[in-house]
Amino acid sequence: MASSQDPFQNSQDQSSQDQSFKAQIADQIAGDRRDHQDRIIVPLDAPTLEEAIALVDQISAVRFWKVGLELFVSTGATILAELKARQKRIFLDLKFHDIPNTMAGACRAAGRYGVDLLTVHATAGKEALVAANAAAQDGAAAAGSPPPRVIAVTVLTSISPRTLAFELKVPLELPDFALQMALLAQDSGLSGVVCSPQEAAHLRQVCGDRFLLVCPGVRPTWASANDQRRVMTPAEALRAGASYLVIGRPITAAPNPAEAFARICEEAAA
């Protein structure tokens, strides 16, 4: 005897399955967007403490901020305290480059602030890099703060191949020089490097999955390159192996920074 089936019930079951599938896709898209929010670092390029705080509060969705030389020299550690009070992650981008003892002292002091990332220049050499990394951990331990992940700048993204060859007199092609600096940083015990997204794929292949690649020189499809010479879109940089993207003026100089940030997160997740 053939079993009877209720077409209406089957239709309801199919509709329920379709709705469940759509909900799963929506949750996945939202999760991808949140993940990309965590991977986009926005430079807090403001000249005063008041302007910096106003920008942070204006783009509340940004979770990771970069504090550079101008703002840190202007405000000192006050801006770091303000960011931590708002439960933001901090990339302290001071790019220390000096003799080993001086770099160690600076990194020891910076380690006390409880920042997430701290930069030095790879061209300072292995002795300085090792000393800087150890001192940053010591400073954090003394202050009871989480230790920063020290990363090295390989080549500034404003440096073109011509500048490297003819002004700096480096006898290597730019990608080869960036690779050598990344390997030096890794051999010195650092957590990763700041590099152009153009070098990310090769560095990821050579240095492995656990090595951080923090990439400025990233611009959405609708923004100009400004003074960056070697750029990629957010989606391209992430596919190339970037761990974090540093994106500034397309967000902070936009008529609506919060909207620009959301738009970039969507583009990165595409």
C-alpha cells in the first residue's frame, strides 16, 4: 500500500529548510564581516588628543587602531590609556631604529603600555632586534601587562624599486630585499613584519602561517593610492596572505568615516 504524503507539509518543510539555510548564510556573512573588522587596523592620524578621541568615538566599529609618531609625541601615553578604556586594540607604530642598547630601552618602556603590536626597523640588525624583542617582553612582565608582539618593518611602502636602487644603493631587487629582512626578523625571534601586500604571498609561503604579515599600502577599489607606491585592494591582500591590513585615509578622510569603514569591511569579505 502506497504511503500518503501531505504536499502542504512537504512545502512547509522545504520552506523551513530554505529559511534555515538563508539564516546560516546570513550568519556566515556577518561572521566574515566581524572577522574582517578585527583584521583592519586604522591609523589614528590626528594631531591632537581631542581630535584623536573624537575620531575613535565617531568610528566606534573600528576595533584596532594604529598610533604613530606624530600622535604619540603629541599626547604621550595618554592616547593609549584612552584607547584601552574603550577596549580597543593598539598597534604602537614607532618604528624604533637605533643601536641595540637604545632600542632595548625604548622597547622595554613601550612594553609596559600593554599594546598589541610594536614596530622596529629590520635594518637595525639582528643584535638590536633580539634585544628589542626581549626587552619588550621584560617591560610587559614588569608592568603585569600582556606582552606586545614585536614586528619589523622590511621596506617602507613609500620606497619604490628606483629609490631602493639609486638612492639607497641596495644591490637587491625590492622583493628580494624585503624577503631577506623578513627572514632576519623571523630568525631574531620577532612575531612578524610590516610589508607591502605585493610581497605578502611570497613571505607567507617562505615564513609560514604563524608569522604575522601586517600590510599597509592597501586601498579599496574606489580610493586613490595617495603616496603609497605598492598597493592592493583589501580582498587581494587578504588572499595574498596578509594577517592585518592598515587602511587610513580612505576611512579617516572620507565624508562619512563610519560608512567608509563598513564599506571596506564588506569589500574585504567579498
